[in-house]
Amino acid sequence: MPLLLRTTDNAMPAVTTELEFTTDDLIKYMLQTNKFQDADGSTAQDRVEAARAYLKTDWAALRRERWAHAGFDPEHPFIDEEDPDWKMDANKRKDLAHYIELKDNVDEQLETIKSGPNNEFTRAENSLLMCQRVDLWCAGEKEVESAVKHLNMLGKRFNYLERDDDKDFVAEFYPGASDF
């Protein structure tokens, strides 16, 4: 995993990475850092239980059941426009019964997880994204060293990934010109 040094006229210098977090990573982070809290500061057990249930989702079964009805994709991007009443079709509903049950459970769990006060889900997402960048503005030598160690430890999990589009630096930067 490359560590990139971000330098530009319009941003503070920073050491950063290009990690791509999943929803599972975000939910694990929220559980580990106790981000599921009610307005009074107590732990929100309903959201914690929904998060744990979400992490136990059988994604392979969901993907397999998605294609249970031949030639039909219930997650087609324009399904609501092309076939809005597909759930009323007895044949499709019978074939996709297990998929509908799994999908409804996942949607309900995500809705519960995201229902926290003060945009806790969005704040946790931003907090996790900040873990992959360390600003160097007014940072001392020890802070920079510990930041690089932190990013290295964070990246050990992702070192097996190979991407064709990795860049060692920002090749082009357009500072918001109106003609682009």
C-alpha cells in the first residue's frame, strides 16, 4: 500500500493512503469505538444489535437468491420504472421469496443502524476516512513518525490488493477552474 504525500497550494500537507472502506469496515469501527450512542450518552442497544446482525449477513446466499428467477434481476437499476409491480407477480414472488426476506432484513438493519441522533453514521464514516490521512500542518517529528506508523499498520490489512491504477503522486490538479 503506497503512502502518499499530499502537497498543493490549496490544501494542508498530509500523508495519506488510498484505502477503500466497506460498510462492514465502518460498522466494525462503530462497534469498536462505541459510536452507537443515544442522545443521553448511553449505548443504543437496538443499533448495536442491528449492527451485529448486519455483520452476520450471508452475502453469498443473498447474491445466489437474487438470481432465483431466471432472466430477472430484482436490483436492476431501473426496475421501478420497467417493472414496478414485480413483487405482485406470484411466480417471481415465489421464486424470490428467500431473496426478498434476506433483502428486507438487510434494509431494516441498515435503517436501524443509520437512525442514530446527530448524524452519527455519517460522522463515523468521516471519522474513519480521517484515519487514512494525517495532516502535517504544525506537526512535530514524533507526530509525523507515529502517523506514518499508524497508516502502515492500517494498511497491512490491504497490502494483498493490487490495483492497476495506483499512482505515486497526483498527476493532475485543477483548482476549481470554471471552464473544466
